[in-house]
Amino acid sequence: MILSLMAQYPEQLNGVFQALADPTRRAVLGRLSRGPASVSELSKPFDMALPSFMKHIRFLEDSGWILTRKEGRVRTCAIEKKAFTAADAWLSKQRALWEARFDRLDALLEDSQDE
Amino acid sequence: MILSLMAQYPEQLNGVFQALADPTRRAVLGRLSRGPASVSELSKPFDMALPSFMKHIRFLEDSGWILTRKEGRVRTCAIEKKAFTAADAWLSKQRALWEARFDRLDALLEDSQDE
């Protein structure tokens, strides 16, 4: 379902990969892979003003990498697997294409040895 | 080796993922996964001036996704696995972190059922 959606709207992959092109966003995802956390907890390791940090959080949310929920003054973030699945599917497809190519090369080499 | 290099220079991952945040570059990689091709062959599907297209080729080369070789007037491009391996390793690490977390949750649930 996600794969067909991403195939239908391939521009969503732009944001999926753009999200990973930044060390702060990768570090936030690394932290959230261990479990949910509040924005204030997530921001602690970074020497960054809160508005700048929030831009990264929104980018991760908009690109499908995280979900956020606000209760009172606390916004909690959690990893979402939608973007991961899309990124992983794209990479797996490239790998499948190479492997098919090398399998064909192997078959050709074997045929030429048989002759 | 590649993993430790990327762990040592994590900023290289910025370029690895930035390269994938563009539909032209993803399409070029998709084509090259099927086998090497010249720049002029690669550029055909795109309605883009050659200097703009060459910027994408250079980005893919600089970020470790492709190798290029010039013979006479023809520049041939081929996929390189360095960037793929780095991207794949980063994603796999996130998956391993979640799975460890869910395994711990399962263990906790089983323990509480046993009690």
C-alpha cells in the first residue's frame, strides 16, 4: 500500500531522503528509534535555538518519519515507519536490479564456459 | 571498512542522502542499476540543459553513488556501491534499534503474564 502510494507520488521520496541529509535530523531519528521522547528532551544534545530545532521536527513530521502529539505544554515525538518503508523499498529495488544483472552475467559466463 | 569510515565521517551521509532527494538523480541511479551508460544516453529522458544535467552527475559522483570514466568525448557512468552500503547501513541500524525495543516490550509483556 505504502509502496504503491510512493510509486504513485514519487515526489514524496524527495522529502523522505531530504530528511536524512541533515545530521540533526538523523540524530533525532536515532534517539527516537530507542523510544518516544519530548521535544525538549530531544533538543538537549543540540546547541540550537528552539525555533530552529522545531523546523527539523516539523520536517521529520511532514516527510513521514515521525508522529507528534501535544498534551498540555509537552509535545511528544515517536518514530513512524512510513518514510522508513519508502526509503527501504527504494534501496531494495536498486539492489534487486543489480542482482538480476549479475545473475544474468553469471548465466552468460556459464553458457560461454559450456561451449 | 566503509561502515567505520562513514561512522568516522558522518557528514558524508549528508551527501549520500541528499543525492537521493532529487527525482532526476534517483532516475539516473535506477537506470545505472541496470548497467553502465554514457552521460548522453542517461540525459535523454530529461528535458534539461546539459550543464544542469552534469551537475546531477557530479553530485552523484562526489557523494559516492557512481563512478565516471571519460574516453575520448564519451563519459561513461557506472553505479558504485559505497554510498548504497552507507545508506543501507544507516537504515538497518534504525531497524535494529526498534526491533530490540519491541523485543524488550514483548519480554516485559510475557513476564507480566507469567506473574
